Amino acid sequence: MSGLVLVPTPAVAEPTPAALGLTITLRMDWFERFEVPDDGINEEGEFYPEVKIGDGPVRVAGTISDDAFHPATLSPSPWVFTEQVNLPEGRTTLDITVSIKDLDDTFGFGDDRMDISPQNQDVDLNLTYNVLTDTWSGDGIGHGSGLDNPCSDRDGKPQGQACAVGDGDPNFPEDGDGKRAALGLTITSSGHSDADQDGIADRDERFGVRNEDGSMAVDLPAFGADPLHKDLFLELDHTDGVEPSHEAIEVVKRAFAAAPLPNPSGGDGITLHVDSGGLHDKNAMEGPPQGTCGDGLDNDGKNGQDGADPDCTFRDVGVENPTPNCDNGTDDDDDGKKDAEDPDCLAGENLGGGNTVPALGNCGFDAKFFQTKGAPGNNFATARQRVFNYVIYTTPDADTDGAGPDTGCGIGGQGSGTDIVLYRTDPAALMHELGHNLGLHHGGNETHNCKPNYVSVMNYDINSGIPRAGGGLLVDFSPARITLDGKSRGKAPMDRLKEDDLYENRVLDPGDNVNNFVFMDDKGVKRTTPLNANPDWNGDNPSGFGDDGDQRFEVNIDAAGPADCKNDTKNSELNGHNDWKAVQAYLPHRFPVPGGPTPPIETETFPTREEAERILRVNNTTDLAVAIADSPDPAAAGESLNWTITVSNNGPNSATSTQVTTTLPADVTNPITSVPCGIAGKVVTCNLNELRQGASKQYTIKADVPADVVYRNGAPKTITARSTVDNLAGPDSHTGNDTATAETKVIAKADVKVTEATATSPLEVLIGQPGSASLEVTLGNAGPSSPIDTTLTTSATADSGVTVTPATATFEQTALTVGSPQKATYTANLECTTPGVKTVKLNATLALKKAEDVDPDMTNNEKSVSFQIDCVVPIAINVRPGGSPNSINLNTDATLAALTTKAGEYDLPLDFDAAKIDASTALWGLRDKLFNTATPTGAREVHGRGHRERSYELDEKTRDADTDLVLHFKPSGSGLTLTSTRACLKGKYLAPDAGVYTFLGCDTVRVVN
């Protein structure tokens, strides 16, 4: 760290306290001499005053020759002295010296000094003025704290605050001085310094308002007053049930805090202190989250983000989905305070004032108001009058029968001077009436109301607040805030508008993209339009903005809204106004002064709560439309179904909270959306936030259609989705297009398939004796619909000489389910009619049972299996020809004859020439070892050849004329056993068609050894 010099950060200097400055006026109301000066030479005397106030110079006034007179009214030189005084830091008093002299020469060197001091050996008045209490005293006289004792003139009228009467000090301090006289004088202060120009004197902000005895009357320092930062103190009294919320007060406080008015201490703004006596708002929320109505998020996942959420009417202080917890007995934010002890739960503050008052049932500033204000117990203390404004929230007179005397009031409140009466509890109402307290009118500096180019809560058309892009309201004077912190503001005053010289290609404030203004177009429709958009003055483009370029129009644009704005002219000149600039100029002089002009009283009909709500609804009226389209249609059970929802705003105004509620069919499940939405069962609620006039937004909902919905229904099913659009911020001018439906036909779609086919068949089938084959198939469902009913069709084909029965068969396979394959078996008889190896093909085809069902892939619905069988020729053989029974000795050779036969002989189906047998292929043995086996076993011909001869027929007696074939075998190789009763001969022979075929013949045997 070599070479590094650490320089301490300089401390931030404390602001220099505001120096106390004021103007002192000393007025001499009565003078009377009791002793003649100059030893009687001039019995009247020629008197003049000398006055020194604070560090100011000695000042004199004109000379008067009379023994008693009213000096303050003399002309041309009244005995009235005014001095601007600036007190050093730490001083709150100043000295005043008063002398009365008798002019003896024109140079004043030898003038006699009259004795006006009650003190012995003291002819002048030496007084001290207390700047904090506006009292003074000295030499035994004074004003305040019971000292007041005015003089009486010769008509008996009191003169001055106090009467100074000399006690007579002859020739003191010099010869000729000390003659007795009386002086009635008044000393007042005015023009008290106000460093921050907020109308509250520095003396009050630094030291508090004092009683005459110096005790504290209104402890402004303890209340948070800052002489170098503008303050506005408001005492709030209320009737039970008619009180502002914590949010309402905070909205107004923030508007003033962001005011574009500079302060000596640095930074802008006015600190609004609302003394409500600690009014407990049980519906407020203690602790976080805070300020979620301006963070660009939909914090509660419903009703849209920020201004689109109905919870966010006032976006600078609002909280989405607030949870009232100010009456739960819990310190929810861990600040050591709970419920009524926590500032989060208070509408205002507790500064020692703020009372509950009976319901006035009155109308404006009538006797009831002032009686309540000054009621016994001092609802509004006199000492507060020079530093506090005063408001009563109460109930108005109501016309209950239409006949009086309760004629109804019909106003939402009234403001004048420093007084306010309110029958509305919304923040804009308080801001509006405070505007009157601060010198503003309904047109800014004039009473002309509802001017489109005057964007302020003073304008009745936007008396509930300035409409904001994205929804919600801004409570502000003009120029309105663009950013909520007030660092960026709109244009003020806006350009003058001439109703007979309007152009749609001119915008009111190109730099303000968040605030809106209100006007009536030429169609008589109320329009709420962005300040940076082209106004559609003539009303020919309700679904958009001004589109007529530099064409000139004459339109009565300020006649909409409240009754006070009604007019039928089209030639008014409408001027904008800078409210905050006017407030800055008015603030230092806002408290009435004795003898000053009477403050103007709001005479127009400030909208009632009901009227304000009506105006707000009209300002937000527009025509929303919704359409819904389904895809695909038809949809398949087991797949997803999509709905595309399109919302359009046909105008004429923006829909700042566009909400679509879609009720899905009861059958679908698992809905998801392409935009943030709330899903409760089958109801999907999507807030699309702001939808400008002429704009549209689109989103999709996707849901699953259960795989079994068609199966359960027994047929395709039509399901319906219904969408309804609402503008949560206002009415819809045409409700006929607010609801749309989409009907979707749901069908069964299943990819059914034959996944496996296996045949079981004989290797050999004896001609004339049918064999049996089977086909086992495995059936599957790949969905999406499940289960589903199917039909399985089997068929068989074979080479000539084989007959398969049945040739085809159909089976119903019901409830084929995804993941649960089914098996089916087809059995067929095989009948051979000609010898030889034959091919048989078995086929299985699966199809959906119902014609309206859809199989998306038909390529996997069929499988075939082929196999071969050997059609074997049955023959007749004779074991031990000529012998009976056919005894076989396992230890000796056995002889048998293969007989040559004709078709039909011995019930044999075909002719057979035994002489054509290939003896080398012949095997003799057990049938199951020879027939229908892939590896036949038996005894072979001993000689390897046969012996052609005319052998015995089966009757063992007859020898026919054809040639048979005699063969010899060793029984030991045949597989015969003592229990065997039948033996067979199998081999190949040459048929007349030159084919070589298999034959099989069997005969009974008796094994004897």
C-alpha cells in the first residue's frame, strides 16, 4: 500500500438554519401631554417621535403641535414606523426604543424629551418584542399575557395595545425634560421570513407556535416541520364510517412529496402532514410487500399486472392482492409496532388533533361546518389556524323524500381558504379540494372546466385521477408525473386549443407516453386518449386515433361529463395551465390575514361519489370482442386440443384491464396457457392487461382429451368451450360480442396393430385324414384413444391339393387398451387331396369396429404366417402276409407287403403302385416315430431293396393280379415293444406324374417275444 494516501470523506454539511426575519410595525395611536413643555412658553408644544427598532437606525416622523391627537392618522407624516429586521442566530427577541420630543429649534439640539415612561428617572420607552409570541413588554407596560391596557382618547375610545403614561421626571435627564405625557401604541409583526416559501413562517417551523406566555401551542418541530423544506399541515376530523383509508392519504402525500417545487435544503416536493389523531385503518396492510403495483409483474398471478389489477387503482402506493392485517393483534412486519401503533395501519398521523365528529348532514360551508370546526373542546384549535389547513369528512344532506326540507346536497365536497368539507373518501377528492386551498380553479387559473388540454385532478372530467397507460389513476396537478417519482413530467401549460380550429395531426404532449386526456368527439362520444396520440376529434375512427391529418374541424370537445361542463359552443378557446407553478406562487400567501380578501368558495358542483364513478365508467367504456377457434377439429380422444382466443378492442377507448374467462369442457384435463392465467378446475381466467383501441391480442389454451371419453360415451362426442371477455375497468358498449363458443367433435383415434403372429401346424397330413393348424396373434393399441373395440379377421390360402377350413373367420376384440395387449387364436382344418409338399398361408387383419373411429396407421394392422405340410399318401400294408394274427418276434426278421391298390380299395383315396416304392427310403416302426415328425426313426429294409410279387391281401387268403412289394425288417430296430399293437411303413415312391411323394401304411401286430 506504499504511496497510498487515504483521504477521509468530508462530512455532509448540515443545512444552515433559516434566519428569522420579519417586519415590525410600530403605530402610535394616541398622544396626550399632561404638562406643558418649555415652561409654558408654548402651551401646545411641537411634538415629534424618535423610534429605534432592533439594529435599525433612529427614525423620526412629522412634528405636530397639539396637546392630544391620533398620530397614526396624521398626514402627510403619520407616526407609523416599519422596520425589516433579521435576527442573528439564536435570537428570538428584539429591542425597541421610543422617545417623544418637543421641538425647540429647527436643528433639534436642545429639544425637550417628554416623559412617557412609567419608570422613575426614565423618560423613554425601552421595550422588548418577542418574535415567537408577538408580544412585547418593557417599563411596566406591554401587550400579551394580561398586560394590555390601552389608552382612552377624549371620546373614551381605546387607543393602542398598551398605554404608556410618564410618571413625571422634571428636568431629567436635562433641564426642560421629563414633562408627563401619554402614548398609546401598537406593535405588530408581519412578513415573517419563510425560507422554504411554504406559507409557514420560519419562526413557527423552528420554534413552534407559541402561546402569549411562551409555552408551546403547536409543536411543529416535533411534528416534523422543516423550515428548509416545504410543509403542508392538515388536520382531519371525520364522522364514523366516512373516513379516508391509509392508501388514500398516502396517495395524496406522495403526490405532494413529488411536487416539482424546489427547497432550500435541496430536492423537490412538499411534505404533507395529515393529523387524523392516528385514525386506525383496520383494512390496511402492515408490512411487505409494498409498491407492487408498479413493478411490471403480475404478483398475485391473477387480474393482470400493475394497473390492470383492480387492486392497483393508484399505482404509486398500491399492492396487488393486499392482505388486511391491521386488526389481527400481530406485529406483522417486525418493527415493534402492531395494528393501531404501526404507521402502516394509520390514515394519517397522530399530531394531537384529529377528532371524530357527529354526522353533519349538511351541504358545504354552512353554519354546521363552522359550528363543528369551532365546537366546544376546540375541534380545530385557534393556535393552529396560521399553520394548519382543516378538513371534515362527513355525510351530506340527503333528499330522502324529494320534498324537503332535506333537499339533498349533490356535491362531493367543497374547498375554500384553508377549509375543506368532503363527502367522498377517495384520494383525488382530497387532492382536488387542497388544490382550491392552494389557489387553483377548475380550469387551473380559471373556472372553465373539462378542458382536454388541462390534465389535472382539478378538471371534473378526470376528478378521480388522471388515467394512466396500463391502467390505474394518477392523483396529481399539472404537469402530471410521467414517472411516479416525479422526476419526469408532462408538458404544462399545454398548447391552446381552439374548438373551431382543431387538427388531428397535432398531439397534446408528444413526450408523455403514460398519461391520458379526456374529450368529447363530434359524435358525442367520450374519448380517453394518450397524450402522445393523435386525437380523433371528429369521431370517425372509434377503433383507433386521429387519422384525418391537417383537415380542420369544429368540435365542441369540452362538453362531456358533469353538468357543469355542458355547453353547446364550438368556438371556445381552451388554455392549458401549470398548476404546480401556480401553487408555488400561492403557497407563501395561502393563510388568510386579518383584513385580507375573502377566499373564493368553490361554487361549481364537485362530483359526488356516485357521479365520479359514473364519469369514470364513461371514460373507460369501450367495445371488446372475443373469438375462439379450436384445433384440431375433430379432435382425438387421448390427444391434446388447442383453443386460440382472440380479443379485439373496437374502441373508442382503451380497455386497461382486459380479462377473458374461458370455461373448458368438463371432459378435458390438464389445461395450460401460452400467457399467464389463473386456472381453477375447468375455468381459465386470463388478464391481458391493457388493450388499446383498435388492437387485438391472441393466446392459446391447450388441454388433454381423456383417452376413454369416446368409449365411455359410446360414440363420438361434441364438447364446447366458452370464452367471455370483460373490461374490468369499465363497461362494454356492445355486449353481444363478449362471448364466443367453439364446439369440437371428439372421435376415437387408435393405432391398433397386430404385433405378433405365430402358426402351429403339422409337418404331414395324411390324405383323407384332416390335420389341424392354429394361428395365435397378439394385438396392441398404441393409442391415443383407449380402450377401443376392434374386429379381427383371419384367412387362409394354400397350394392346390390342400383345403383349409374355415377359409376365413371374424372375431370381435373389445376394449383393446393401451399397454394391455390381447391374444387371439384361429384354428383351421387342413385336408390334403393330392400328395406332395404344400404351402399354407394364414393371415390376420385387425380393424376398428366402428366406421367413425380412425386408425392413423394402417400399415401395421396385418400379419401373415406361411408354413409347409407334406401331404402323405395312405397305403395298405400286410404284416406277415398270409398269417393271422400278425405275430412279431423281436428277435427275428419281420416280413410285410406293401399292397398295390386302386382308389377306393380299402377306402384308400388314391391309386398306389407299391412296385414304385423306393425301398431305401422305407422305415418300419411305430406311427408316432414315423409320421408328422421332423426326424422319423424305424427299421430299414434288411436287403435295401423290395421284392415284387403277388402277395396276400388283407384277408390273408387272396392274391390279386397286381404286383405288390414285399419288404423285410428287423423288428429290433423298429422301436416295437411287447405292448405295441400297430406298426407302420413310411417311405417315398415314384408317382405316375413323376413326382416323388411320401406314403404311410399301418397294420396291426402282436409282439410275442
